[in-house]
Amino acid sequence: AGKYKIATGDAVCNNCVAGQYSAAIGATSNVCQGCPSNSNGPEASNEQTDCTCNTGYSGTDGGVCLQCVAGKYKANIGSAGTAASCTSSAVMYGRAMGGPYTVTAYVHTSIPGLFIFYTY
């Protein structure tokens, strides 16, 4: 499973490429099937549940993957544990004083490393 062999004899088996899977055993043609939309699986995947939702999408492994709604995000692949669902984008506030200006920084965890600075 996860492989197929077209030629007879001692020819090497071919793996299903990343993003495809096959549960067939002893396949003599390329019977690999694509993962569901918005998901991916490793090379030589042997079952549909090897396909996991991409970041920004939630759903069960091997199932339908829906995009996170506005204001939510999912930074991990898959459906296990905290990777299963989209999370509200937390906003943290920080304030730095210096010189004649007060600077307020907004850090959006849905966009790691993004800082928006306002001076007033």
C-alpha cells in the first residue's frame, strides 16, 4: 500500500508522491489518489487519513478541510490535539515610552513577528 509497480520482475516499486495515497496492495498500475482539497500527505501514504489539513484549514484527517473564518487561524497541520481547530487571533498590546512620543505596538499572533507601530 502506498506504492505500485508497473513492470514485472525485479523492478523497483514506485511510491505515491506527496499529496497522494493508495490503500491498494500489490497494485500493478498507478492507483494513487489525490488528498482532499486543502490537505496534504507524505510520500508513500497508504490511507486517506494520512492526508492532513493544511495550515489555515481545519477538519478531520482524510476528510473535508475548511478554511478558518476571518479573525481565526490555525498554524499547525492535522487534526490531533490543538491542531484540530481554528483559534481566535489573540492581540497583545505593549507600550514603550521614549522621547517626545508614546509608541504602542500591536502584535497579532496570527501573523508571527508582525508589529504595527503608532506614534502620537
